[in-house]
Amino acid sequence: MLSQFSSQDEKKTLKDFFNVPSNVYPVGRLDYDSEGLLILTDDKKLTDYLLNPSHQHEREYWVQVEGEITKSAIEKLQEGVSINLKGKMYRTKKCVAEKFLQAPKVGERNPPIRFRKSVPESWIKIILTEGKNRQVRKMTAAVGFPTLRLIRHRIEKISLADLAAGEMKSISKQELYNLLKIQKR
């Protein structure tokens, strides 16, 4: 689904699954092909905080890539790679990147990703403090391991934890601010 409430190209959107007040919006978007944690709020301070790049809050992604990712590729991701943003080259900031020793326990994807018996795949964790358009996909492609599946698992201390796909959890404003390390004024 699209991580917005307005329809586009007849694709399903949040309004097809959730009934929330009209002043509630998603903060930060996920690409149509991506999955994971999305915060919905009517709090303008929270929205400003999460969208302002100067706050550099952590976002953790679990990424299934095509091929058996190498130590060298992981090191390049950690140091930052050059990606194309609107026709200009941009060097990503240093990040945390590591290979999962075993695939993380995640639900089935619908529709499923393409599967090729002869091509191995691996899972990596990437923790960023910036959020450029399609950044994770561009980063993994830049080191030679295209993204097959992308899941935003965590924003600061808020994680998917035990939430199932399509499940929503309400959090009080104070708890949300604490988990996101926002000082309440």
C-alpha cells in the first residue's frame, strides 16, 4: 500500500486499512515496495522533529539483498557510499551495517519477492541517522547487492517488536516522546 491517505494510481492506501481522524498523517514515508514501522500522528512538533534532518534520529532497516553479501560491502556501507539524488551525487553518512547470521523472523511478504534457486540472498541490518529518498536501496545497489526486501524495523526506541503486518498500536504522547528522545516543552 502507499504510506499516505490519498489515492494515487488506484493503489491501496492507509485509508483502505485504518480509520483515523482526518488530521492524522503518516510521518516519514515508506516506498510502495517497502514495509515496516510507520508513525501516524496529529502532533506538529513530532512531525517537525522526525522530518528535520538536524535531529539525526536512528532508523533501523532489515534488508534482504540479492547475493551473499561480503565483508567488504558491509564495510563500504558503514563508511558511506555515493548515491544519486535527483541527478547529483551524494555521499551517505557513516552508519551501522551488519550481516544477520540467520535470517530474521519476519512474516511472509505479500506479494512475495522474486525467488531464484541459483542466486543466494542474505539479510543485513542498516541503522541510519539520515533519510534520503530510496537511500537504503541505492546504498545496497552501490555496493553490488540489490535490495530484494526492505523493512523499517525501528525508529529510535520504537520498534515493530511483536506487531503483525497491518497492526496498529496507540501510544500516549508522553511515552512516544520518551521513546523518540524528544524533550517536551
